[in-house]
Amino acid sequence: MSGPRVALFPTCLTDTVYPETAKAVVRLLERLGCDVDFPLDQTCCGQMHFNTGYAEHARPMARAYADVFDSYDHVVAPSGSCAGMVRENHPNLCAASPAATRTYELSEFLVDVLGVVDVGAHFPHRVTYHPTCHSLRMLGVGDKPLRLLRAVSGLELVALPQAEQCCGFGGTFALKNAETSTAMLADKMRCVQDTGAQVVTAGDNSCLMQIGGGLSRMRAGVRTVHLAEILASTQEEPWVATP
């Protein structure tokens, strides 16, 4: 009996800037028995437009999302913000779409749909976890990412001080309110460094881009690695740091 038919919605940022995360999601889900597809006709979910006040520009994107993904059992996104946009806002932008209710952030899908916590991962590093705002407040993923990380062989998980504080990205917020964004980032980086972690992980590459950029400029020696890449790493096929 074949596994669930799952469509990967990697999001614009991951697809164009962090493709290794998308590849990691595929490896992970296939290892867990899913039949994974990457629909080539997919486009942006419209989050940037919607959050900036251009709901009418986001509407055709919501319709296009429904057209592409409605036939799948589930849609998985390695992003709480984009999954939240689809599930919470798409129903208000277009007619009822099965895809909107079947779209999950990665940790939700693993724990709530597949019913797994130990995914057979191995990642021998000291790691701290940043809960991103949309995954925490919009989707309510709670401790699912932490439960997954605690089950990873070799991983030492250290708590992040003031974990629920925003990193300051917020999409166009970081551009329109650069000084405030930078101050929020400084607080987050200080908390990350206080953990002594080698790696900071999260479920959104947008937040990791913000945090990683700051840590890199500080030469802090802390890497950012998406949750999917940690969970996809095994003793046979370990995660390899990229330059």
C-alpha cells in the first residue's frame, strides 16, 4: 500500500535561495513513506502582497494555489508563515479550496498527520531552536518542533532565552522599519550566543536568513540550519555544511 500523496510547496524564498531545504523535505518525507510531488505550475502564495495591504493582488495567487494543489492528499511547506497564509487567509480570498485546509507546516505534518516524532535523524551538534512568529501564533505548532528535535540522535538541544521574541524580520517590516528590525535582531543574536549553540534552527528560512545574516556579520561562529535539514540528516547521509 502506497503512502499519502504529498505535494511540496517550498515557498519562494526556499525555492530560489535555499533549495537544500526543499531537497531535505523530499528526502525526509520519502524516507517516511510518502509519495512526494513537486508541481511545476505552483507560484507565490501571495503573503507578501496580502501583508502589505494588496489583498486584491493576492487573490489570483490564492486561486492559482487552489488550482495546483487541490488534487493532493496533503500539501507540506517548510515555512510557518506561508502555511499560515494559505490556511488562514486563502479561504477569505477565493472560494473554498480543499488545498487550504490540507496545507501543513512541516512539523505539524510529521507529528499530527504522520504521527511520528522520531524520524530516524542523526545530527551530532549543540542546537538551539527559534520558534518563528507565524508558526507560534498563527498556526499554533506549539512544542512539535522541539519534540522532533529531542528525538534526534546525537543532538544536544539547549533552550533559547526569550525564545518567543520576534527576530525582527517580518517580511517587508525589516525594510520599512530597518532600525527597529535591527534592534530586535540584536536582542535575538545575543540570546542565541548565550546558549553556546553551534547551530540555531527554525521552521522558516526567512527568519534564519535574518538571524544568520546578523551572526555572520558578527563572525559569531554559529550556523543557521533549517529544521528540515536536521531531520533529514542521518548517520548514512549526514548533513554537510555549505560555505
